[in-house]
Amino acid sequence: MKVHPSQVTTGCIITKDVMGMTHRPLIPKNTVIHPIHIKVLKQFKVQVVEVANKLSDGSPFIPDEKIEDDQETVTTKKPKEEAKVSFQDQYLEAVQSYKKWFEDWRGGAPIDMNAVRKVMVPLLERVIESKRDVFLLHHFSSKNEYFYHHSVAMSLIAAFLASKMKYAYGDWIQVGLAAVLSDSGMAKINQNILHKTTALREEEFNQIRTHPTLSYRLVEKIPTLGTNAKLAILQHHERLDGSGYPLGLRQEKLHTYSQIIAVSDMYHAMTSERAYRKKHSPFRVLEEIQKEQFGRYDHTVVQLFIKEMTNYSQGTNVRLSNNQKAEIIFVEAAHPTRPMVRLEDDHIYALKDHTELHIEEVLD
């Protein structure tokens, strides 16, 4: 279809070379549009662009109303791509959006996939560029609104991990969208259980165990969410050894998307302050995941996750279990969760040689 550049959005696919003043195209055919391309279209005053009727992740492209050039310069704000909104602010806005969606689902409203995409896709794209923010997401969470933070953060971590597993753009976007909707079925569960501040009784936990099925029912008929993403929503609490829920499936029947979300889910939950559980440092959680991976979590997913999460820890200030503050100065590939640290008095410890110590808290 032919559209004005003001109608082009991230994820559009160019179906005909966009030409400038030379024989080489400004933007070649089959290019997936990113913010930089939108800037190019504007700078070169391109008037018409031909794009596919579907975005790169398979969802339909429905263009907004055209913005005329004079309107754009006089009455409109700068494009979102140029807005200097901090990652944290954008993340917190997404959390508040999720909170509103959740209340709508509680009231019986269906999932508005266009609204979810509009908020989440730009944030998912940004976290791929701001990799260190993934490592620090737990700092943004709050005990009172943990549930809403969890779905958004889990989405970002899962999409980041899927991108590192070399999935194509459309695929890791689908993983991220699946993750943010994986707990949507919680809206159909007694809210007193959901917001309980003490440990759940067995019958209450049995209700919680129904949420993957309830979430699947909410997304089952959404045409813009792929079959694999829907399967991941249903399976994200399943474990390789069959000990998970709701179906007790084993490894051979589990989709990798579900295992990416499972690891992301566990990591953010354990690194965040919750009503009846204290948070743990990312390094302690990664060690725990490493211990539990055998028989429960996909080994490839876990190893890559640990490698990528610890890649961005060098230079991070931490507090050790003996209450001393230190800076991470080196991460050894063979022992990624027990890095080399420098204390405030300049003494250097290799934590792999000091098993009595561990990183208690990440300070920045």
C-alpha cells in the first residue's frame, strides 16, 4: 500500500525502493523500518512510501491519519523517536498502562492487542539497545505494584534473551508480547488471593495455578499473536521434568519460547521485593537458576541468560554478604556469578575462591 511518511511506523516493511537524487535507493526494498529510517524519510522530504500490509512481526499494518507537512512543523510535537524520554520513565509509563489494561480485563474487556503493541514494541526495541537496563530492572519495581512491574519487566527480559538467541526481529517481539500477556489470566482470579501479603494456602495456590490456562483463553483468538506465542503463554510454568503446571508437560512437548519466559519470570520474581518474600541480588538468583536448571530449565537458555546478564555487570557497585561495599572489576567466563571485586580499601577478592562470601545487593 502507498502511505505518507508520517504514517510509517517502526516494523513497517518497504515493498519498493525509496529513491533519492542518486541511483542508489535511500531505503531499499524489503527493509524493516526503524526510527532512523523515519528520520531519513522526513529529512529527504519523501512524499510517498510503499509498504506491506503487515508489520515485520506478522500483525496487520493499519496506518494512522496522514499528517500534512505544514501541520507537522507548526502544530505537532516532535516524533516519538526524537523525544528524550528516559528508559526508566518509558518503562514506568508501560507499567501504568499494564495496570489499566489489567483492570479492564478484570471488568470483562478483551485484550486490545493494538494498544499493547503501541506501548510495548517501542520499549522492547529500546531495551535491546540499552542492554544494561535489563540487568537493573529490579531497581524500578515497588512492593505495592510488584505484580504490574513483573509482567512488563518479564517481557523486556524475555525479548532481550530471545534476541541474544539470534531470533529474528519479529520472533523476539512475539516472545516479548507473549511474556507481557502471560499473567493476563490473573485478572480472572480472586483479587484477594492475588494481593495477599502472607504465604498462600494450598487451595489458594491451586487457583493461581490456573492462570496460564486463563491467560491462554484470553489470547486464543487474537489474530496478531502467533501460535508459538500463545503456546508459550500456556506453557510458561511448565518444567522439563514434568513438575510444572497446568498440564505437567515434559521437555519434548515444550516450546522454547515458554522456557525463555520461564527463566525471565523466575529471575525477575526473585530479584524483586514482594509482599511476603524479600528480594535477592541478581548474582544469587543466577546461581540459584544455575543449580535448578538440570531437569527443570532449558540448559541452552539458562547458560546464555547467565552469560548475557553478567556481561553488563563489570563496573557495577555491590554490597557483599559481610556488608562490605565493592566494585565488580572482572567477570570470569567459567564463574560468571562469582566475579572479581575490589573493596573500598582496594583489596581484590575473586569470589570463586571465597565461597563464604556472595553478592548480597547490587547498588547501581
